[in-house]
Amino acid sequence: MLWNRLPRPFGVFQVSGNTAENRFPALFGFVRDKLVDHPSLRLLSFGCSTGEEVFSLRRYFPTAAIDGIDINPYRIRTCRRRLSERGGDAAVRFVIAGSAERLLDESYDAIFCLSVLRHGGLSDGRAARCDHLIEFAAVERVVEDFARSLKPGGLLAIANSNFRFSDMAVSASFDVVMQTEHTGPRPRTPLYGPDNRLLIGAAYREVIFRKHTQTGSR
């Protein structure tokens, strides 16, 4: 709570660390069914908070290497303590980072960014603009790094975002492979356009995207 009251560091989007075990079972299960679990499989949980998502992914992928990234050092400390209390896991790593810019090119088979690219201060849906709290350009830079660090054919899961992946230039290198059943606007996660203006009544169902295996391929 104290960390959240300090001046917001670059890279912070969602200030809340609220999370839970297995929050997105449909998404996790879909990715598991699309990828073959093996020791060389690499997954990334971006904005991992206190580790619940990483520990949930371990149940879906028993042998994969899983990295959890969060900008808050106190949350990463909690992740590492919890990992130790569970007996440790050499294939799980928690890292303090506020961006994806240091991720290696084509290094992950799947990246999960769930309820991260949003700001809780917009949850009432009344703000005509979002750039006093979160900016499209800053989010797009992060997503571009996701795209760069995904292997060809890799999966990108983005859910509960204040922006649409389809509005970002890098989306041209991906195909939509999963949509949610929810068809209307999400009141607590209003959508904003590239100009940071509210998209009134907009709905967005796409949540998982596959990177093209070759440049320009579909």
C-alpha cells in the first residue's frame, strides 16, 4: 500500500495487486491445449503480482520454465518467499522489472498479460480521457516488446485491458485464436482508443493471439 502511494514509476499501469489462484481457467486451459508441455517450453506472466498466476500456470504446465515479472519489489519478494515455502522450483523465476524491453528476442512460447494493461481509476467508466492515468502509446510499447520476444507461432494472452490489441500496429503480425463469450462493454474496464479518448459502448472479445510463423504470413 505504501509503495502505491509513492510517485508512480515508469511502467506502472495497474496499481492494484489484487489477484487470485486460477483466475482465468478458460485462457490457461486453451493455451495448454495449444502447446505441448515440455522442459524447453517457456512462459511469461507479466505483472505477476504475488505469484498466484505463476503457481496456477505450473499446474497447467508441470515441466515448462515459467518467468514472473512485476515492477513492485515487495510483491516479487513475496513471490520468492512463497516459492521457497512450496519447496522451490528451479524452472520458476521471479524478476523485478517495469517493462519487457530486456526480454530476449523470440524467447517465449506464450506470454500472459491479464488485468495489467489497465488502471483501476478508470473503473467507473466516466473519464472521457485516460492519459492522466494510462496512455495508449506507453501500453503499445510494452506490447511491441511482447511481440518481439514471442517465438513464431507463440501465443499472446491479453485480457481486461483499457486498450484493444487490434488498434496496435503490431497486431498485423498476429491472428486471433480465442474470443470470450462476453459480447457487451465491460463497465469496470472501459475501452480507450489510440487518441486516449473513451470509446463509448465499445466491446472487445479477443483475448488470445498467435504470432505469425513467418513475416507477412497468416
